[in-house]
Amino acid sequence: MNISNQKVDIMPEETLPKLLKRNYEKYGDNQVAMREKDYGIWQPFTWKDSYEKIRVFSLGLMALGFKRGDKLCILGDTKPEWVWAELAAQAAGGTPIGVFTDCRPEEVKFYLENSDSVILIAGDQEQVDKGLRIKDELPLLKKIIYWEMKGMWNYSDPILASFEEILDLGKKFEETHKDFFEKSIEKGKADDIAIFSYTSGTTGNPKGVMLSHRQLISGIRRIRETEQFSDKDNYVCFLSPAWVTDQGLSITNSMLTGMTLNFPESPETVREDIREIGPSFLFFAPSLWENLMSMVQAKIPDSIFLDRFLFRVFSAVAYRAADSDIGRQKNRWLWKTLQFIGHFLMYRDLLDKLGLSKIKACYTGGAALSPDLLKFFMGIGVNLKQMYGSSECPIIAMHRGGDCYPETSGAVVKGMEVRLSKKGEILIRGGNLFSGYYKMESKAIVDEQGWFHTGDFGTIRDDGHIIVMDRMEDVRQTAGGHSFSPQYLEIRLRFSPYIRNALVMGEEDQTDIISVINVDFENVGRWAETHRIPYTTMSDLSQKPEVIELTRGEIQKVNMLLDEWNKIRKFVNLHKDFDPDEAELTRSRKLRRKFVETGYNELRKAMFENREAFTTESEILYQDGRQGKITTDIKINAVE
Amino acid sequence: MAKSLKIRKVAEDVSLELNDLWLKFANITALSGVSLEINKPEIIAIIGPNGAGKTSIFNCINGFYRPIRGSVHFNGRDITRWPAHKIGALGISRTFQNIQLYTGLNTLDNLMAARHCHLKPSVLWGALYFGPERRKEIEHRGFVEGIIDLLELESVRKKVVGTLSYGWRKRVDLGRALAVEPKILLLDEPMAGMSANEKEDMARFIIDVYELWKIPIILVEHDMEVVMDIAERICVLDFGFKLAEGLPDEIKGDQKVIKAYLGEEQ
């Protein structure tokens, strides 16, 4: 079922494999398509190398019986093989589905089962083990293919095959099936389903969103109207392409523009690898920007006096300069001059340390980012832009040109219509809206006029900029009759280097707004060390009176900017972090509010009842599936 | 692709025999006639209470201590009186309970330094970094990178070892032992003082090394859970005597072992 009633103006039958073939013919061996850091060296793959891998792997898949319309799941770290597998599947006329690597076996099973996948491409031993554990419950699953040899030496299950083995199979298959691959690419249509992108499941089981080549490509075309991506640009792939926004900005973008994709050595080396590449474009989730900021704020106190002084002065300048850019600060020329001086005294070095010195534009999306954080990065010279999208429509709105207002998500992209429902829900129509959910009716969220209900609560300004406040179901009321958005408060709390995550709650029969805080173990730990406070674990550190005092101060800072009724009155430092393994966060690290609120129901009651402390006995689930129990006393604290 | 195959090597026949080893320090007898024979690739654990003589065995094998009686044979050769560096060059590599690394060098340099026994440098070419020396250096770096990949040391490759946490240093220490391309590997408490996660990682690395190289690995370890999980054969020492030797299941049920560990009911 196709529910997008407005076709977008792209070349009639463009598909990702066709673009790949075009790039191969255009660049051949003369240009690098991707680089992977391996053995400490950036190993290049030219377009020809890349194309050959995809061609032979695709033939290998066909030899296994993978046919048009079949699906396969890719479960592995972001490596060139990920991209090759995706394009090989698409070239064979099938649909790849990206799965996040930290999913538990049951979750992987859900994706494989729900999408009717016949092949699982698992990166390494860890992922293969997940596949082997669930293979007997999946009658459709024919093969598990892995690309990382480490630890796989003694596996003999016949369902397993290495990437190399499939390449050999492909080569043999080619002898009897000449030009099969090229013909298969030719058969592709722009409206074929390119990928399934599963919704993050903040509200229940994930749904398989079907996106066609046309939708993916037109989405990136919209971005290209304002950004000058070219084949000279570098992009660092370290988020998972299982996330549709990254999928678009990396794979689709590279096929469309010929830019080079760079794959870091390991998740732990991303920061250094980014610095080595000096990418021109980056996409960070808000949590990564927050981490970056926390890191800067935590390291500054360790530096010499002069650095600390310059940082204090010129971060203040950065905020003012960013404000003056959008006309909220007088004396624009003064701040711009100071910003210019700051560039040489501080920003330049800071950007270099962060690996952002060659950045043309950075993006953030997926969740709201604190306006202060956005202003800071804009002020030091990072062209940081917000994007607003969802799995169903990867790009709805974004900042363009100099039109960057920190609190908005930018204006709606061309070809899309947007309006608000009576309740304040954002509705969208047209453009690159998805082709429907796999095996599911989409009527519930797309009404008769074709409006898609995003489930986001927000407003649209007169200049067309969208402000996304929160999820519809998350907007809360207090006894005073005020509606407030917990997320609005949470992102402001998270701006503190000492607060990693926060859950803000309110009740219709309670006047107070309360908050459950996850302190940032690393930064607070460092703070404790400099203040000579001994601690052992997270649960110990979080309950230290000094740390509680520290958190209280951070909350007071946020409270100062809020109306009296909107202030946070009570808080606890939770003894642990919210954890995706316990389903408290989604795999893209968004809070699963309903689940967490119910999970901490007792704690919430205790907080509203004005008790002083709360004893919790929580079951914890380790990543390897073991269970344990922890008893902790959590102090309940008030804020002025 | 097909990573870490770079450091794959052909399995060789290796045998190590300890015959009736006696070791004394003044009036204390550290080892009283301990014998042990290894002639196929396997993971062997040596366990025992504190002061049982576990580390003394390692020190006798690699020439730090001289036993007063008995002999150590490696591939048929008597190496009992050999100096430590010659024993190392034979391919007997070990890690230490209290990590022995160059704390002022980074991980990469520590591993490269460990490969010195495979380098036969010429001063002139080496100084010029030219010709065969350059080729050799690149080759050895390739091997070391293979180990970095195997032990997932990428994020600390360029970090000075002295600044690393204990768990990381243990890992680098294992890497140093592997860089020698050992024919037999002795690990002295590789998991002491580690967190549960780090222990799990370490156990996985030991198994990876074993599966990849098929070399005998002798392990001194206190953590029973780990020992029972990964060892194929266990040798139990108590006050310098060999108490028992056998499969993990046999050792678990052995009355003498239980007595040595848990004491006797009065």
C-alpha cells in the first residue's frame, strides 16, 4: 500500500544500486569510496573495489537463493561490509534491514521474524552467537553470514558462512550467470522498497517502516538544496545505518554525491579517528553533543590558568555572538569582532581537538538538543543544524543557510506540508513520506486526507519554523492546571556536565514537579576526586551528600530560568543509569518514558509523599542475560 | 577483512617436561619434587593456596630460579641451567603477576620492544630507516597490529602504559607476551584484581589465543570459576607438593583438594 500521494520530482527510476553503478563508471579506480581504519592505518577502497565487492557478494546472495522481494537483516558494527551487504541486497532486488548491535537475542528474533528475513548478516562472533541461539525458532532463516573472523575459527554450524565464502560462491555463480548482476540492477525501480527502518518503539513494539529508493534519495536531495555536498567531502560513519537518518546522510548521500565514507577502527577510538579524518560533515545524536560538551567542561578545570581564563571569557562571547547572529543581541559588530579574536585565541584549538576544524556543517536530530548547547557550538564556529524527522519520514524539517534558531527544528522541507491538529500535534503530508508499515495497516496514523500524525507535540512559528516540544502522550499537567513538557526540562538538566540523564515527572493532583537524575559517573567521579571524596560505585557516589549538593546546585541553575510553577521541587540521584538493556532507553538512547515511569512507580509515590529516603530492591539484567538483585537506599531531596 | 589472520601461525609440536623439581630458599622448601608433562596444545591451570609454589614453577621454567634438583626439558633439550633471555628466545613467553612493562612507553612501543628477539637489526640501516630495516619494521608492526586487533587494544595504542588502568595494563602485558610469538605461554594470575567484565574479556582472549595458535597455555589463577571454565587439565599444589592432577571435574570432587582449600572439620 502506498500512502504518499505526492510523487517527488526525482529522476524517474533512480535506485541506490543504479547510483552505485554510475559512480563506479564515473570514478573507477580514481577516487576513494570508503576508508576503513584497520591495523592502525586508513585502508582505502576505491569505487571500483567497492563495486566489485558488492557485485560479487550480491551474486553470492543470489546463489544462495536470495531473490527479488526477499529480506535480510544486517546486525553488525558500522564497517564497509555493512554498506556492501546493504547494496548487494538491494541490487539483488531485496530489502535490507539494519538492526542495532546491542539488541538482545529476543529483539533480534523479533526483527528477523517480523520482516520475514531469510538471511542474517552478523558482524562478529558476538552477533553470530545471538543468531545461533534463535535460529531454530526461525524457519525462514537460511544462512548466517559473518565478516569478522576473530573467534570464529572453531564454529562448524552449517548455517554459517563467512563473507569470503559468499564472495567465492558469487564468483562461481557468475561463471554460469553472466551479466546477472547488471541486469538485476536494471530491473530495479525507484518505488521498490530500499530499506525497512524500524520505529524506535518508544510506544510499544517497533513497526517496520517501508522506505523506497525514491523516498531516501529525494530526502537527501532536499538537504542538498542548501548544503554543498561534493565528492571531495568526508563523512565519518560511526552511528549505525540501522538509524534511518544516518543511513540517509551516509549511504544514500555517498551514492548520490560520491563523497567518501570513513569507518573508525572501533567504537572506542571514534573521537581520535574523527580527528584524524577531519570530516566536512557529521551527524551526531544530541547525546553525543552533550557528551562532547561534558568532556570539554570536565577537562577545562584540569588545564592551566590561562586556558581556564580564555575559556571563561570566550565561551561567554560565543553565546553572545550566536545570539547576535539571530538578532537577539545588540552591538552585533562588537560580538562578531570578539568572536573573531576568540577564533584565534581559543575556538580554533578547541575545534581542532574535537576534530571539527574542517567542518562545513554538522547535524543533530532524533531528539531535542539544549538551546544553550546549540548556541555554544554555533558560537565557536560549528555550523550546527537541527533536523526533525521520524522513521516514517526521515526529513521533515531542518535548519537551512543562516536560518538557525536554537529552539526550532527549522522550516519544513520543500514538497512537504505541515500543520497542527487542534491538540497541538504535528501533522505532515506529501513529499518523502513512507510507503507504509510492513504487514500492518497504516490507517490509524494517516487520516483520510493523507495527513500523517507524527505524535509530536509542538508549534509552528509565523516564519514556518517548527518547534518540537515533546511526544504528545508525554505532555503532563500539574495540580495548578499548567501543562508542561518533561522533555523540555530534561534536556536543560542534561546540559549540566554532571547530569547524564534525567526523568521529570508531574501529576495532575500534585503541585510539585519531581525529577530522577542519573549523575554522570565519569565527570562526577572526577569532581569527587578533586574534592577528595572517596567513592566506590555509582550507587555509592550518587548518594554522597556532597554529590547531592552538587546536583541540587545544577537543578537550581535550571530552575532560575523557569516560571515558579514549572520549577523542579524534588529530586533523587538514582543509584544506576537508565539502561537500554533493561528497556529503559530505546536503542538510540531515548527515554522510554511510560516504561520508566511505571518501573519507578514506588519511588515516585515516595517522592510525592514527602518521605526522606526510599529503599529499592531492583532486579538487574546483565548484557549476557544473567540476573541479579541490588538493594539501595536512595535519598529524596528538596530544591528551593 | 578476514582480520587477525595476519598473525595466524602453523601449529608446532611442543613438549615441556618438569621432572622432580626441588626448590629451596634457606629453610623453606618452595617445591618438593613437582613433575608435570605437557606435550600437546592444551590449557593447563596450576592452582593452589597462597605460597603453594605456583609462581615458583614459572620461575624455574623460564630461568629466574635454579631448582636444586630435577630438570626442565623443552622439546627434548635440558634448559634447567639456561639464562632467562635464551629461554625466552626459545619461545617460552610469560606474563607477570605484578605487571612488567615499560611504563614510560606507549602500548605500541611496548609491544614492538617485545619483538626485539625477532629483530636482528643492523645499526647503519636501522639508523637510516632504509632498505631491509624499513621493510622489517613494517612487517613487525603488522604483526603487532594483529595482536592489537586480537586483544582489542586499538583505543590505547598510543597511550602511555603508565597512565592506563590496571585491567588495561594486564591486557597489554598479555599482548607483550604474545608479541614474542611464543611456542608456549605462561600466564601468572592474568585475572587477579579485575572486575567481572574484565575477567570475562580476559578469559575470551585466552581462549582466542589458544584457538588461533594452538599452543599450550599454562595458567596460574585463583579464580576457580574461570579455571573450571577454561582449563582442560588442572594441577593442584599445596606447600610445594603436587596434590592432584586431572580434569576439572575430577579435581572438583577430589577430597585432598577440598581439604587443602577449605580445611578439615574438627
